[in-house]
Amino acid sequence: MTQPQISGTDVSANATRTGRLFLLELSGGRIHSMNPDGSERKTIVTECHLPDGIVVDTDAGHIYWTNMGSVGAHNGSIERADLDGKNRMLIVPQGITHTPKQIHLDKAGGKLYWCDREGMRVMRANCDGSQVETLVAAGRGDEDRRDQTRWCVGITLDPKLGKLYWTQKGPEKAGLGRIFRASIDIPQGEDPTNRSDIEVLFDRLPEPIDLEFDLANRVLYWTDRGDPPRGNTVNRAPIDRTATPEILVTHLMEGIGIALDVPGNRMFVTDLAGSVYSADLDGKNERNFLYAQGNLAGIAYAEV
């Protein structure tokens, strides 16, 4: 019997896909997979070296994540595994990126983008880890590294306009955090240290961390670890017009990761106190459905 059609999509094919969360446990060095309500939780990867950012390529069946490495050392790395954690592979070895943080997949372009905190860089590479490039260099050397306003942390892309966005968090709760925008590619005749196309979208933020972009509605979301009222929050702002950022979620305990499910009108957020939250995209119906789970970092949502 022929299956009925709904909006041109086969029901049987649609039923094979379900939403999953992929969650990084910083303190335990583990990656967990679970349903969006926290049920059916599985530990799929262990012995990570301070994992921080994660992204999912559902078509290829891969997860990619960053390892910050030892505190103060230049030994960060990026790894890849299947969705179930098998076939783990090191794609960006130690010594290439200092302290990789949030990571973003540009599926169409075949690139991974990430921020390198103490490296003070925005970087990218092919999905196999080859052709590593520095796109933005906010500083160089040990003296610059001591200036935390140069530390790059969160990243996302706007493929429609060919822009990248990143955060430079500043010292803890100092109110010196900023969110920047620039073209994905370096202007001709310039280099990562002297780009003329970098603009500051928002400044004097408490301590902005991870970024996510709602492409459909052209809205930027981010977590902020700083002091209230603007800190320990989730914020959003439209990026095609000037607007004051809107606070959506408050009272996080050192907010870090954020993931959007735009078709489902929901977001997922983690904090260092070990909580996972869900809420509507406007911040309503907030729910803390996991808590005391160790120090949590990056989170990703995918239909798999």
C-alpha cells in the first residue's frame, strides 16, 4: 500500500528521524547523546581532553568536537566520530590550535570554523582537518594573551550574506565582552591581523560565550556568563537592523552552550553548574530538565 503524503514528504521516511541532543561534559571528559527531554541518555565518547564545542553532520553521520587541552598549554585539538561515538579520529592534532572553543560546520562549503581562545584567533579547516587557516588574529604572543579582551570564544556563520560572527569575552564579569562580524573570507590584499571589514555589533557585554544563528528569522542568540542583570543569561538580537539585545533566560549558573531547534521553536542551554535547560525561542516555557551533571560545555541538537 502506498504511504500517504504530507507536504510532499513520505510519512515512513519522516518517522525514521528523531531529535537528539549531544552534550559535552567538561569535568568528566565525556560526550553524551540523549532525547531532547534528557531520556535515553548514552555516553558515546570518553577520555576527551576538556571538550568544549560540538557540532553534528547528520548527512555524513559524524560529530565533531574541540578539546581545549591542558590549561595554559598549546595542546588543543579537534576530533571526529560517528554519531554513536565509534570510529573516533583526530583531525586537527595538538600544536595547531591553542585552545579551541565553539565549533561550527559549514556543510555547503565543506569547512569547520572555530574560535581559538588563548590563540586569539578565528580559524577554519576542511572537514578532514586539512588546510587549516587563520581568518582573524586578535593578538599574538604571551603579552597579548594576558589580555582577555582578545580571547575568541563563540562562533557562528551567516552563509546567506557570507559573514561570520564571533565573541571576544573579556575578563570574567568585567563588562568588556564584545560580539564581532566580518566577511567569511579575508579582503584581498589584507591578512588576519589587519582586516578592515571587522565591525563590533555589541560591546560592553558582561562575558559573551557561545553563539547560534536563526537563519530563517535572521536572529543571533548567545549565552553570557557575566553578572546580572545582563549576565548569566541567554540573549538575542536581529542582525539586519539596529536593536537592543533582548534577554530571554536568566539565572543561569555560568551559561555556556546553546543550541537551536528553529522548526520546533525551542532552544537548549547548558551551564557550568551542570544544568540543561529548554525553552521556547522567545524564552517562554523555560524548563531545567537535567541538573548536577558535572561541568557542562557545548551542546548540539540534530534530527538524526
